[in-house]
Amino acid sequence: MMKDILTTANAAELLGVSVRTAQLWVESGQLPSWKTPGGHRRIPRQAVMDLIEDTPQEPVTLAAHAVILAGSGRGQAWQKVGLPGSGLLVFVEEDADVFLERIDLAPPTLMILEDAQDAERKKLATKLGSDARYRQTLVIAMTERSIEPSAVRGAKRAQLQMLPNVAATSGSVIDYLKGTQQEVGDLPSFGVPWNEKARLEAVKRSALVGSEADSRFDRLVRLAAYVTKAPIAMFTLIMKDQQWFKSRVGFDAENTSRDWAFCNETLVANEFTVVEDLTRDETYKKNPTLEEPYGFRFYAGAPVRDPLGFALGSVCVIDVVPRVLKDEERDALITIADAISNLIRLMVLDAGEEQGRLPPALDLMPLNT
């Protein structure tokens, strides 16, 4: 019975507002309540749920993060396996307090809680599932027992089985994500990450596509060509059907079809990508840029991200001969991609200051690794 009765602080947490705001709603009668003999205010849970349902909700800005509360001793395996193809930056914690600190920075796109059959973790999963701050976050509770498909609890809340093998567990999560993937149009001939719809919105939000030349980006792209001694270097932005070059060296066209884009593979991998000989990779066998007049043979690219961690495109270098990238060249490309990502962060910050507000999560974006 007590679970149907809330304190003002409990109600504020469910509503995603400050305690003071909840108090004002109580005082105005918007939230019905009563006082206990000891003078403490109590609120019916159903009244809070009715208010949530009736109140227009502002859209939540999600970070391109998956935060995993791993089972005991499984964190390192999760770090290694990750969630390939999701388009999400994966953060793994085994300590619940550290996990809560991580998700408090900004609502992540995905939360996974292993060992959710444990009493404390079950309580945490329930709490997060009803927290208005995470209403757009997909929360997956994973338990050791077998789960029937009917145990899925809605579009943003699910329960899956935690398998003994972490790689198999990750695979089951990926399969579930694919089943929830929103269509982004006709099935393309190239791969797309699970979060493609949100990623495309991030590209649009950046306002970089079609923008005027910027010497700050140009200098960094020239530096990429110089440190790798590559004839071609680019900062690319990947759109729905095209890749557009914000800055380029050694290539005349302003854009190409996305199915020509080597950077699309960097986007899907969501990490630094090297192809030492493009002719030996089945993925690129039919790519027209391997033929004349291009004759491309080598590619290396590092993701460029917005402040919320979405991969907008990449900094890449291309050569007409197969080659092996040196460690210092790899490090230089990653550093240049980080510099461009941080430049985008500053541009977003400046735009927010001009509009009298600061965009969320400016310090969330981790550097490439």
C-alpha cells in the first residue's frame, strides 16, 4: 500500500522537476495531497502518473551513449565486446554509484542493467524505468532466468536474459535493438548504425552541411595530409544518401554518393578504421573509386563527433597505393579528429551563448580512442 503513496521528493523525481516545483504544484492544488499527523505531506502515486500523462512533455535530448551496469566480474568483457553497429559510445561500470553518476550527466540513449534479479538492482531498474528524466531512454533490465518475448514492457522498457557469455549477451541486445530500429527510408545498399535516425538529426542540427569554407577546418585537414604523406585528406559529413566534404585536399568534387563513402564504414564501426588495401576487401570490391580515374587503394579515418557523441562523419586520408599506417600517423589522425570535434563543440557553445542559452552536455563527448 505504501508504494502507492509518495513524498514530495518522490513525486518530484517521477515528474522530473525540482522539489520546489512539486511543492508549488501541491500548494496550487495541481497535485492532490494530504498531511500526516506528523505534518508530512503525502501524494497519491496515481495523481502523479495522471499529471505525467496529461502534461505535454518537452522532448529529451539524448546523448549517443550506452551505459552498462555490468554484472560482477563482467565489466572488462563488456569493454572489449561493446555493442557493435549500434552507433553508441559504450561506457561500462560495475559499481551502481558510479553508474548513476555517469547517467546523471545527460540522459543516455540506452541503459543496460545486468543481474536485475538482485533485489537492489531490481529496485534501481524500477526506479530508472519510472524516472521522467529517462522517459526517452531505452532501459533494458537483464536477468539470469529465461525471458519470454512477452516480457518486453514497451517501446522504452524491456527485460532480456543475461547469458553467461558476455559476447552472446551483447549479441542478444543487438538483435533486440535491430527489432526496434526505426525505418529511415528504403533499405540502403550500405550499412547504417542502429541510431541512424538520431544521428541524421544531429548532422542537421550541426548546420555544417552546405556551410561556407572555414580556414580552421582547412588547416586541420591539410595537417592530416601532411603528417600521413597522403595525397588526399577530407573532413566528411555523412548524410542520408550522400557524403559532403566540409574541407578537402587533393579531391575536386564537393560530395559523392554515400555508397561510395569509405567513411560510412568508419561511421558504422564507430571507431578509427584502416583499410590497407581496398582491392582485397570484399566490402569495396564494387566501389567505383577503385577504378580510373581515381584508383584509390588505401583508407584511414577517425570519427568526428558532436558534443553529444554522435558521429557526424570523419577525418580521413586516402592514397592510391596500398600501405601500412604507422602508429604515430594513427595517433595524429585521431588527434586531428578530436581537434575538429572540439572545434564543433566551441561553435555550438558560441551559438548557444548568442541565443541566450547553453546547449546540454557540452563536456560529455569523449575523445576518440
